[in-house]
Amino acid sequence: MSYKYISMPVHRLIEEFSSDVHKVFEYIDSIYDRIHRVESRVRAFITIVPKEQVYSYVENLIRRVRSTYPLPRLFGVIVGVKDNISTRGIRTTCGSRMLENYIPPYDATTIEKLRNVGMVIHGKTNMDEFAMGSTTETSAFYPTRNPWSLERVPGGSSGGSGAALAAGEASVALGSDTGGSIRNPAAYTMVYGLKPTYGLVSRYGLIAYASSMDQIGPMARNTLDLALTLTAISGHDPRDSTSLPMQPVDYVELLNELLHREPRLKIGILKELFEGSDDEVRKTVYSSVDNLCAYHECVEVSMPYTKEAVAAYYIIAMAEASSNLSRFDGVRYGLKVPVENRSWIDAYTEVRTRGFGYEVRKRIALGAYVLSMGYRDMYYIRALRFRRMLKENLNSIFSKVDVVVSPTMPIPPPKLGEFFEDPVKIYLADVSTVIANLVGYPAISIPAGFWNGLPAGLQIMSKSLSEPILLYLSAQLEERTKLRDLIAEV
Ligand code: GLN
């Protein structure tokens, strides 16, 4: 069995396949072989598509594209998809008992787009239930383990996607990010993850958590693959009312143009977010920032109210979740339970108690509370007001610097079970990431280095639609650190 394909970057895979399309089968074999060897320890997936099915999908694809040479841009590339993104004919559980047997009759727009460029879906990755969590431990099925250290979590909620990449079980992956769920696992599994500008990537077919912040985005083992995948999934979609009215953008082209021109930028180092981080994380991330400061101009910037951002985020996320999740009533959506001779309330209660896990039920209750009469002004409205202020604060920072940097996560990946002892600590660990979601700006997490064998990530955030700049800095840093295409031993 050849292992050359396991860590091969997407941009190299597509060269291989364009010289001989049939190499794609050898590639599929090696990915499935790898899954066979490591998945029982990592558990990155909730559903794995049987290999024969993937084979026949690709055979059909080859028949179809034969006549349209050249091959579609990402022909044959295997992508792991987070289990809250609807895939036609492939079970989509959202990490929940509520949707345990749900097989979507349609594809999300992002999935349609992936298929259009020739990508191949081989599995649905594990996640926290309804994307609520930072470790994959709220998954109704099992937690995923961090391939770099199996007794630790891979981060979350898109932890399955990060772990699948780090373990060599997929070449690229999709995650979703409402409050850090792409960047957190990217940092913890030593991969690259981008949360796009709100509205850049369609949410049609993404199972909603907090609609004003949810975004789908790419995760990859190097910057170029991130840019390729972002190009494939982004663009206007009339089926999503918050989709930005934009012409298609080729991020690979823009990235190459920037790398060629090498503009010098002004980088703001977010003081509070470095100060709030564990020593080892701070040191690791600082030294990766040093690489950037060797070329760009770095200044310290201050953003007070970081703790308040976490509070505002959780209030808004829970409020929106309580409304979004009301559709799971067992009639329109969700678990089916026997209803004969029972009151509506009885059946409904059973659906929601059996279907939802503890964390989800807790958030629905808290969300309903912050929206209830008498408390709405005190919590929800105040959080919205804070959100506006935060945006003004950030905009004034971005009038002085081009981007801001911070550790993606303030602590190293926790051991399994560790967070359950202290739920507030787990929420506070989202301090760097939730800011981008509250204001809708893009942010990227880039591998910064290992400390005692544990991964740490650097987050770069900037204004709306600055994805090319984020990719540019990521590529520059990658070139210096060589932290690319890494696969954990497992
Ligand atoms: N930790 C965040 C939460 O639990 C992550 C949410 C997300 O981005 N899906 O809400």
C-alpha cells in the first residue's frame, strides 16, 4: 500500500490525477486503508461512506468529465464534511440523537459546489451536538480524540474535521464556525482553518445554530489548499438571504498576486488576548508572530471588553439557538415517538428529552430565558448593544492596523473530561475566537508551533472580505515555519 497520497497536498494531488485519472483509485485505497488503521483510536467520523460507493461515485464522475476535458479543478480530492452540513443521500446527524437517522434529500449549497469542482465526500465528521461545545465531547455518539495526543480533545465543535486531517483520513475538510468552531480545532490539531466573512459562504443546507454568526469554512493542512477550497465553496447564493451579492473570486489567484507583490502590512498585537493566555501558549504564539514582525510592522493594540465579548456571544448564541431548535418537535423535524392516546405536551416532551443532550437542553432553556419578558432588555438587548460597540471599537483599531493577531486558544488542548469539571472555563476559552463572529469579520487560525508536543495556533483577524490578506500572511508564515502537511503518528 502506497502512503504517498496520505499527506500529499491537494494542489499536488490534482496534478497527479490530471496526468492519469485512474490514480484516483489508488488514492482512495490509501485513504481508506489509513482510516482502517487509525479510526478506531481517533473516531473522527460519525458516518463513513462505504468505499464501493465512493468508487462508483468516482467512476460516474470520470464518465461525465471525460467529455469536458480539462478535469474539474479539484477532481478526485477527498473531503471530510462536518455532520451539520446536509449531504444528499448521506446521513447527517448534527452530532445528535435528534437527527440520528436523518438522510437529507438535498445537498447544501457548499456541497453542490464541492461536487461541481469534482470533489469526493467520503464521510461526515464528528462534532459537538448542534455545534454547541469546544471539544466534541457533547457529541451524542462519542468524543473524537486528538491525533497528536490521544488522551486530549481535538477542539470543537468541528473537532472531527481537524482530527481527520491531522490523522491523514481526509485531504481537506469543511467545518462550521459560530463562535470559533473552525479555528479552535484547527489550532488544536495543527491545521489551517478559516472562518470567512459573514455572508461569503452560503448557509443553505447548514443546520442552524445561531444564524447571525454561523459560517461554513475550509480546513486544510496548508494555506494553498485552504485557498483552493474557499474558492470552491464561496460565492453568492440566492437561497441564503444573508449571502453577499458578489462575483466569484479566485483566492488562489489573489494569494499568488499578493505573494508576488509582498506588501508590507501593519500588524496589531492584541495585548489583552496575549496576557490572558497560558505561558506556554503565549511563548509559542509570540515566536511565530516574530516571524511576521521580521518583515511587517508590528505594534501593540488594546482591546478592552474581551470577557464581555464572551458573555455577549453566549447570550446571543443561546437566544438564537432556542428559536432555531424549536423546529425539532418530532412532527416537522426530529425523532419520531409514538403519539397514540397521549397529550401533545407528553409526546413533545419525550421528543425533546430523548433527542437533545444536556448541553443543548441547557442552552435552549437559557436562550428562552434571556428572551423572556422582563429579562430581554437586561440580557439580549444589552448583548446586541455591546455587539455594535465592539464593532466600532474594532473598526477604530482597523483604522490604524491592517490585521490583529492573538493566540487562537488561550490554553493547550485539554484532556478528555477536563472541561466538564468547569463549564465556565470552557466558555471563557472562546475569548479570542468569538469576536470575529460577533462582528462578522474573517479570521484564520495558523499552526504556530508545538509546546511539549501539544499544538498551538495563531489567529489573524481583519476587516470584512480581507480573506486574501489573511491567506497571504498565512502563506508567508507557513513558508518560514514549515508547519505544513503534517500528519500525526497516531
Ligand atoms: N464554543 C462555541 C460554542 O459552544 C463554539 C460554537 C461554534 O462555533 N459552533 O458555542
